[in-house]
Amino acid sequence: MEWYEGIILGLVQGLTEFLPVSSSGHLVIFKELLGVEASEDLVFEVTVHAATVLSTLIVFRKPVLDLLKGLFKFKYNDQTDYILKLCVSMIPVFIVGMFFKDFVEGLFGSLTGVGVALLVTAVLLFLSDMAARIFGGRTCSPQTTGCRNGISYWQALVVGIGQAFAVAPGLSRSGTTIATGLICGVKREVMAQFSFLMVLVPILGECFLDLVGGEMASSTVGVLPLALGFVSAFLSGLFACKAMIALVKKARLGWFALYCAVVALLIFIFM
């Protein structure tokens, strides 16, 4: 990978992470367009994802600090309830990361697989729009037992299962988690924040494991493309995060479903 390719792919990651269109799928597509050989490891993908996670931390610094303050009060409150639900949502992706990592890495070499996953994303987004109109978050009101913070434990688990499937490139993580939550009856504004916060620990944890496990040093991607990819993903993520999150909260996801379907069709025709 050349240095300029690292910058381009970092920009792609930063600009697509916050839209329900699959940043990992777009990385595979742009690698193909740039002629970048598929790497045997996922170090570059993990690195640029970590960059956008850091930009998410900066944008969400106030709610994150509020959660930490509530946690250190050492009692069950809104903040600890939210953190516990975030932890529940991480269980499925933790299982996938521990036992199916090699299988997931193999998926990043298939452009056809990306096209199929984008179609699945399109279907999920279309169904979520229908669910939002039908339920409108009524299945999780503040009066509902165990539904503190607008989301219940079982909904957090189901959303986490959606995130576990979304490790496949082309299956949008934010799109899948937000769509799954809406289908379960969680309100759009609740799911927008929950979706972006639930990925913080898994991505940073994966990056840390790659670092201490020596995978960074043994990666086939050079240090310069990794560093430039990280910086470009971080800066573009900062630029895009607020605007993209506001768009996800207010816009109909059906438009993103149409986009994913068109990209999938182009993959099948030209690739």
C-alpha cells in the first residue's frame, strides 16, 4: 500500500463510518478501485476504525464523561444502567472476535460478498423505516419495566447480535444496529447514540490486542500508510461525525437503503 492510498482509504473510512452504508465494505471497494492487494491481516482496517472511534469519543465527550461520573458513584443509576446495557450489547461481537476472527478476515477478500451484504443492509434499512413508523419507540417507554434510558436489556442484546453479524464487510455496523433497534421498537434518537457508543470498547480493544500481540509489527501494511490512514480517518471523522449523526437521527433510512442497493448493483455489473 502506497502512502497516498492510505490517505484515500482513511478518508473513505472517516466519511462512511457515521452513515449506514458500511465503511468496511467501502474500504474493500476502494481497495479494488485503487488496485490495492487485499492484506492477509486486518491491521489497516482496525487502525482506521480506531481513528474514527477516537473522533467519536471527542464528539461524545460530554455523555461519555457523564457515564463515567455516574459509574464512580458506585450505585445503580441511569449511568450505570446505560453502561451495563452497553456491556450486554458487546457480548455477541466479543464471541465473534474470540472464536471466528480467521473466518471474518477471509471475508475481506470477496467483493461479491460485499455486494450481497450491501443488499442485506438495504433490506434492513428499508424494514427499519417501516418499523419506526409502526412502533415509534412505543415498546420501550420510560414506564416500561427495565426500559430505563429508552432501551431494555433484551433490546441491547438483540442490537449486539446485529453488530456481531455486521463484522462482515458490506453489512453496515451502524445501519444494522440502528435498524435492529428500530425494528425492536427503540426510538431513533436513542439508537443513534447507543449505536455509536457500543462500538468504542470492541474496536479499541481489538487495536490494543493487535498492538500487544505483535500483529502491528508483522503487518504487510507499511508504517507510513498506517499512520497517514489513521490521521486522515481521524480528521475526516471529526469533520463528518456531528453532521452524519444528525442526518441519521432525522433522515429516512430508506434513502440509504437505495444507495446501498445501487452500489451493490454496480458491483455485480462491473466487478
